[in-house]
Amino acid sequence: MNTIQPTCRNLLAKAALLLSILLVAAPLTAQDGQETAFEEILVTASKRTENVQDLPFSVVAITEQMINDSQLATTQDLAQMTPGLTFIETIGRATGTPAIRGISPIAFQDPTVLVYTDGFTLGLTGESNNAYLFDLERIEVLKGPYPTLYGRNALGGVINYIVKKPGDEFEGHAGAEWGSIKDGAGVLETSFSASGPLVPDRLYAKVAAGYRDDGGFLDNLLDGATNVNGHEDLNVGGILRATPSDNLEVTLTSSFAQADDACGDCSNVPQPWGLGTFPEYVLLGQGTPDINDAERSVSQDLLGFFDKEEQRHVLNLSYDFGAVNLTNILGYGELDIHTKADINRLPSPTLFGQVAFDNFVDMQGWSNELRLSSSGEGALRWLLGFYYFDLGRDQVITVDTLFGTIPIEDSTRDIESYAVYVNADYDISERFTLGFGLRYDEEQTSITDHAPGTIREGDANEILPKITASYRPSDDLTLYATVSKGYHAGGLNGSGAPLPAYDPEFLWNYEIGAKGIALEGRMRYDIAAFYMDWTDQQLETFFFNGFFNVAYVINAGESRVYGIDGSIQAELADGLTVSAALAWLNAKYVEATASQTAPGLGLDPDISGNDMINTPDVAGTLSVQYLRPIRGGRWNMRLRFDGNYNGEYAIDSLNVGIADAYFLVNAYAGIQNEHLEVGVFARNLFDEEYLTGGFVPGFNPFLAFPPLASIGRPQTVGVRLRYSF
């Protein structure tokens, strides 16, 4: 079924061998203190500014220039640039959630990868997971658990979005992209930013706005409507930055984002699937219909909608005392989501008439992080921090039927947590450094069920260690080893579940790696090998109450994940750069039980040995860019090619739905100078058909919930115009 995969396996195996050879050869080819052809990338992943090449853990840093050159604008674009990172859409954009190195949340539970913007996160699913990304200084993707500095729910990793700050120079940009989707509508992306000093050397300001209008490409076969999955994204923001003295810096960042989708869930129902009768469920358990037999269409009598509004305000204060730096980050955010979707995604109603889910979620939360750190000079570098987090989440779920509205949930969830942590690095010698981190995390959770008027409570506390060692045989090579423990918070199940609460899940990560510069400074590379032991794993199961399948979470799993990932960036000639990255994973459930409804599908609920969900075994990227001066050096011609391979992966723990492997190609050609850029582009150049996620239902003899497939974007071609000042 996937003829491309064996070939890609061979190519990626050769790439892995090349990385290994470079690792051995690098100390011989590099010279201490040599100049590199690439800019130094400074990141704040360790909550202090450091060169990404010196960090003793895996970090993918995507700079402003890389974002612009690759036309990165969506979270799916980010995943295609970062092997090991996936953004899985369980049932459309409303449920998009990130996974790193196979560490993925179950169904619609809290994320296992935290998404931060300028040091602040609400920490729950739905936050910035389908954002329109623009005006960023940098994106940092931290692979693996980061317990000491990030705490709860950073089980699989962290994504940091760093917004570009205003400075002493007046600068900005205005840009637009117009595209046409094959057999679909048009796409328009616009962005604008302007920043500069209000009071020279003391006060700076910035305003920015971005808008994306995606016309869609799925047609509704039932009524003949075209492009029913169109959506709009609007982002506006502002920054006020003050440096009243040389030692003090205060930055206030505010932003507002809105997403408006014309379809609550435009997932395709693979055929054949009729009214969801018992024989069809049995066929589903046998692997038919194939989840990949999805078409670029829907056939629904109710399309619904998805609306999201999100705002955040972050006040960052930094004071330099000389030997000690003080930082305080105070953040507040609100997230409002309203989703309505047809329950069976079919042109015909259920036995109970047209049935639709209506889901309202309102969240408000704030956090404060206070930390003290050493100046970075001397053999000992340390950081001490205190973190407080408070979140309220109101959720109302109803089911609209022929007989009226049935309430499913009306609850308020309150989370209050705090943590203290310490992190220290000590230079044993000029070349050898040991690091140690420890965090104490405590959390209290309560759920108020408004209909019965009951309150359920839970609490947990954890101690999270991390140990690192790094050795630099030369100034251009860093070898490291890391051991860390992460955890994903426990929680409370719904009032109708037979189990009232579930415990945290834990993951130990063991990693070794190397980062370096080779070939006389014309190559930068990194490689890491890792092994992760995931215990007390949270899995979703169902309880059939006579009408609905009531989902709830149990601690019934244990998994093992091991693999290798790495990247190379090389300047092969003047103006010609090549970047390649790969990730190979082996991710299996070692001891786990799937949904209680598995026997209804004719399947054994014991899923030990199955592939973990949302985990491609192989993923890789290849980018080639050529920049050449023309017209006497007044302009540059830029040609770019981006390829992304994603191996097959399971969308459910029973491994009934296996999404096929796919290979996407993007291309760009344009001319540019210091201020102006004009070009043409093609995304998914060869119009590959692929899935961005899906869903396999539990067995229910009354309400027919079919298998669902989220369809990837077809070929899109267009023009680009950008002016910088």
C-alpha cells in the first residue's frame, strides 16, 4: 500500500549513516574558534540566553529568516519543517493538538506538549494549536520532557513562540500572498507590522496584524455546496517596551486571535458507511472501510461551525543586579471556543433524528513566574524560580435531537498549582560540565457539576529531577547526555463515569547527542538518540450507559519509545544551502488495554504490542535554497525547494485506522532586494493526497458515529509580495 516507504527508509538510513560519519569526522575537520558560514542562533529554551549549539538537550530553533524563506504560516507548516513533531487533527481544526517523539495525548484530553507565547501558556488543548503564525522572531521546539523549567504537561516537549520586540530602529513589513487551491477556492494571507522608538533609548512600541482567508476545498455532495471547509484567522497585537535604566527592562505584550471555520468538522467518512449498523461496526474492526479511502468531499446534512477567540497579555520585567538577574513574567489569557458538529457526519439522520453536538468552552487563567539567575560568568551558573498558575474552565455540552436538547455536561473546572525549582550547571573543567535540576510541583483540581450541584476534588504533588552532562572536545563540538523525568497531570472524570479520577502519568527520558560545526564552518549538525519509558499511562475507555458511550480516563498503560533524530545544514557553495532532518521512532504499547467497546468491533481490548497513536515511524525533511545576485547585484534571485516525508501512523490504539505515508513538495521562485520581494510558489506541488488525522469510534448500537478522516490540503499555487522597511 505504501510503495514509497521502503525507498525512503533506505534513503533515510543512508542519511543517518552520514550523520554518524560527520559525528566522527567533525573533531578532525573543525578548528577551534573557526568562523561559521551560518549565523549564531541564540535561544531562551533554558530560560537564559544561550547558543543553541551549546545546549545539552534537543532543540529545533527556527529563526525569523527561516520562517520567511519557507513561508511558514500555520502549525501544519511547522510540523512539516520539524521531523518528530506532528499536529494531529482528530476531528478537524477544532481538535488539533501537537505531539513530539510519539508522546501524544489521548483523544480530547489535556496536551502532552505545552505551547508558550513569550513565556506564558494556559496549558490546555485548544490554545494556539491552529494559530496563524506571523511576526515571530523565533520558534523553539524542545524535544523530550522538560520537567525542571516547564513542569506539568511538558511530557513530550515544549513549543515556544517568541514575538519580535521593538528596538531603536524604525522597521516593519507589509506582505500578502494570493493563492488558488486545486479544485477549490482561493487563499489570501496578509500581514503588517511597524515598530520603533517613541522615546529614543527608553521607550519603544510595535503594532502588528495578520489575516488569513482560506476559501476551502471540500464540497458537500448532499446539496452541491462547494468549498464548505473555508476558514478565517485574524491576529492583532501590540508591544510596549521600556528601558528606563540600563539595568531595567519592562515589556508588555498583548494579542488577540480569532478563528472562524464554516464547518464544525468537515472530516470525510470513508466509504462504505451507511447508518452505522452492527455489521458495519464489525467490518470497521476488520479494517474496512480503509481510513485512507477518504475523498476530498463530505456529505452531511449539518455542517456546523467552529469559532474561537483568544487573547493574552504578558508583562515581562527584567532587572540586572550585576551578579544576579531578576525576571518576573505575569501573564493572563482568555480562550472561548464554540463548536457544533453533526454527530454522524452523514447525509441521513440517526434513529433519533438529526443529532448534533454543541460544545461551549470558556477559559480564563493567569500565571506568575519569578526567577533569580546568576549572571552566567564563572564556573557555576544557577537559576532559582517560583511559579504559580490558576485556571478556570467552564464547559457546556449538549446534544440536539429530534426530541429536544439533551444536556451532557455543565461544569466548571478549577486548577490551581504552584512550583519551586532550581537548575544549576557547573564547569568541572574547561571542557566538561555537569547540570542538575529539581522541581517540586503541586496541583489542586476541582470540578463543579452544576446540574446536580456536586463538587469533586483532587490533588497531586510531584518531584521532578533532571541531570545533564556535556563535553566539548573542541569549540565546535558538544557531546551531551540527559536523564529527566516528566509528568502529565492527573484529573477528574465526568460525573457519569464509573471511575471518579485518574492519576498522573510519568515518563523517564534517556538521551545522548552531539551538536557541532564541520567542513571549515560550512556545516552545522546535530544528532540525538533517546529512550523513553512511559508508565501509569492514561488511556481513554468508554462506558455504555444505554444511550451514549461515556468516555473516561484510566491509568492502564505502559509504553516504550526509542529512536534517533538529527539535522544538517550546509552551505555547499556561495548562495547554495541545503538543510535536511530526519526522525526514526519505535513506539509501542508494552502493556495496555483499549476501550471496553473493542469487543463490539470484534477486537481484543489488549493492545500490547500495538503502535502508539499519532507516531510516524519515519519522518524527514529536505530543503534546498539558491540565492544568486542579478542585475549587477541590485537584486537577488531566490529559488527554494522543500520536501517533507511522513511515514504511516496509527490514529487509534486498536490500530484499526492506519494513515498512509505521504511525501509533500513545496517550491518557490522569486526576486528580492533589501526592501522588496516578489515571487511565485506552489505548495503540495504534486497534489499528494494525505491525511492530517482521523478518528475511529467505539461501538454503539444506537448512535452511529462513523470513522472520520481529516483531509490534507491539495496543491496550492500563488504569488507573494513583501515589502520591508
